[in-house]
Amino acid sequence: MYHLKQPCQSEIEIKKSRFIGYVEPVASRAEAMQRLAELRRQYPDARHHCWVLLSETDSGLDDDGEPGGTAAKPMYNVLMHRKLTNVLAVVVRYFGGIKLGAGGLVRAYSQAISEALIDAELVAVVRRKTLVFEVPFSLESALRRWCEQQGVAILDASYSEAVRLTVSLAEDEAEAQCAALSNSLHGALTVLDVE
């Protein structure tokens, strides 16, 4: 999956209808709905404001008066093909007086989003895993040095009978990194999952 680094926009005209496409990174449904409201205020005389929200926590789509499946679904398909998440896509349409038909609408809405994404900069989503590493006090400096060398973020440290570091590391590398760390510390490592 990918995040969009910054907002992008396009504008196309098909048979006198104007389609203005926006694709923007969003962190929540509330943020997406606020942005949609801003676009409705910016283009109050537009006939349609079709939108798609893809989020890890909440998604949705709306054809906003266009025939069902001719606007939001094609926009959704473009976003899914690009493997985007945490993104809002909106196409503002000014009707030009000539009906495009279902196929024409599907192509127009798809094209508006595709063109907005032409120069988009995408950032790969790295799923993170939080673990607790526990070692004897004598190995704390070796553990911290290893974390620094491997790019493992230390989130918290606690001290009792042993040193406990709460760390964040890439989920797909966690198992291999834990095994390598345990080997380098001669098995004196306890790894605990954090829910």
C-alpha cells in the first residue's frame, strides 16, 4: 500500500462538461468530510461533487447524483489499482449540456483521477510492530547500539530487575531482526509482544 505525499489535481473537458479531479492525503473521515465541504463551498454551482475515501479505519464513496456506479466506483478502481490508502478523491463536475452516457461517465471520472495521479509522489506504507526487548543491565549499551545501527526506534525504556526497551520496527523484518539480535546477545534477550 502507498500514501500520497501531497495533494494533486487535474482538469479535463469532455463534450463541454468540465471535470476537476482532486486526490489528497487524509488522516481520518472527519478530515475528508471537512475537505469535501470546502470543495463544495469552492464550487457551489457545480452539478456534482463525487467522492471516494480510502482509509485504514473508515472508507466510503458517493456518486452525488450521477447514475449509480458511473462516478465513485470508477474513481475507487483507479485508487485501488494504484494501491493507495488514507486518501480522498473528489471529482467536481460542471455539466456541459451534452449527456455522456454510462460508459462516457465511467471513462471521464476514471480519467480525472488518473490524470491527477500522473505526477503524484507515492510513499510506501511500512507496517510497524511494537515489541519490548528485555536484557540484563550489562547488555543495555549493546542493545541500544544495535537499535541505532538497525534503524529500530526506541519508544520507551524502563528499569527494574532488567532493562526493558519498547521498540518499533518494520513488521516484515521483525522476526529476522529479533533472531539476529538474540544471536548477537548470545540468547540473553527476551522479546515480548505489545498488543
